[in-house]
Amino acid sequence: MSYYEVVCRLVKEELEDRIEKDYIFSGEENLVDDLQFDSIMILQLIIKLEDEFQITIEDDELEPKLFENVKILTDFVNLKKA
């Protein structure tokens, strides 16, 4: 499973019943504007990302642009894993 697929799965888990189980991300959906993520959901997603990928996301890396869309978030994970 690719990093993108894992990030999509984690986003879907966080959205729970707010999104169809078979929804396919384009990668461009804005987590806040399109998918209605709030600050608690973003925090929970950060924890899931850190656990799943065994990475640490530092406070100074937490910029709004990071959560702009699934593609940007996946690119960030790729950089952290490199």
C-alpha cells in the first residue's frame, strides 16, 4: 500500500460517517474547506500519521498549508520518511 493510500485511509477513518466508504480522493480536496476537518480532527489525524508512519511531526512543521489537501500531506509524509 502506498503512502498516499494510507493517508487516504487515515483521513477516511477520521471522517467516519461523514464520507462514503468507497469515496476515492482526487488528492486536491481541502481538508478544512471540502472535508470539514476541525482542529480536533486535525490533531487526531496528526497522531494517526505519527503512529502509522513512525514519524514525529514537530510543532514548527504544523502549518496550515500542510493540511491543505491529501496530496500535500502525503508529500510531507514522504519527506519525513526519506
